[in-house]
Amino acid sequence: MSDFRNFLNKQLEDPEFKVEWEALQPELSLVQAMIDARKVSGLTQKELSERTGIAQADISKLENGNANPSLRTLQRLAAGMGMQVKIEFIPAPAK
């Protein structure tokens, strides 16, 4: 197991940390999905910028989790990669 994973597992034993970590998961999942989609498309941030008209710096901010994209921005990014955006509402796990 990686050092980070060991560290994270230890931190997750703290109930307050665990609540905050779980609250971040949707955002982190979205960031990872954007990165994965761009890489599957074989595009660099610069190439995606050229296709979408979204500044490369803004794409970088999105991929680093330093900005919150609108649905319209996500649709523009998806279109630039030849993809569509799909958003789902799923039942929350029982507590």
C-alpha cells in the first residue's frame, strides 16, 4: 500500500476528517472524470482549449480542483472531446 493510502486510512479514523473527506468525493470524482476523458480523447489541455475556446489556464484550474465548472462549461469540454455529459442522481448509502 502506498504511503499516501496508509496516511489517508489513518486520517479516516478521525470522524470529523472522514465527514469532510466524504463531502469532497463528488468534486474529486468530477475532476478525475474530466482528466480521464481528456486523456482517453488523446488531447492535451492546449488542444482541448483550442477546440473549445476555453483558456488552457482555466482547463488547468478545473483539473486541479481550483475552479467549479458550470454545466455549460462541462458541456463545452465534453463536445470538444467528442463526448456528452451525463449527470445522475443516485440513492445515498444508508447511514
